[in-house]
Amino acid sequence: MAAIEDPPFSLLSLEDELTCSICLSPFDCPVTIPCGHNFCQDCLLTTWTDSYSCPQCRTLFATRPELKKNTVLSTVVETFRSRAGGPKEELRTPFGALAHGNHGHMKK
């Protein structure tokens, strides 16, 4: 019996991992917060108005955490964009694009 082969690797299979859970677009200037989750810097700063909690796991921080730019994730997103052949600003029309503007990222 022939072995079942895995389908060829597709960059599109990484799309969900490279997507901000706030704006639903590929990360733009990704930052990491202490709980380990990543978001677009502008998206996160827009959501942090009165309190500081992770939009994904809801971990509450007593003070505003220092945002650390995730340079590795940023490089991976740029590689994904160039290899996927999509425009730099947008690879797909995100669900939240209408609420957040033309390219899906939250406005300041």
C-alpha cells in the first residue's frame, strides 16, 4: 500500500498564525506583551484606554506593560507577504476592515 504523503507546505497555512486577533489582518509592527501574545502595536494601544489586559487571554496587568517589538515575527510576516504575492498593506479583506479603515488596522 502506498504511503500517504503530506500535502506540500503552503504559506497560506501560516496565515492564521500571522494574523492580529484585534484587526484580523497580518501583523503590522507586531509587539509582544508579558503573557506572550502578539498584536499590531497600534491595535493594542487603541484597545488600552482605561485598563491594561490582554485582548486574547484577558490577563490583567496592574500597570501598562512595556511593549517589545517582535522582530522575528515582523520578518516572518514580511516574508509571508512577499511570497504570497499579495499587496503589502493587505493580503485578504479582514472581517473588521469596515470598522477599522481601508487596510484593517485600527485607527488612532
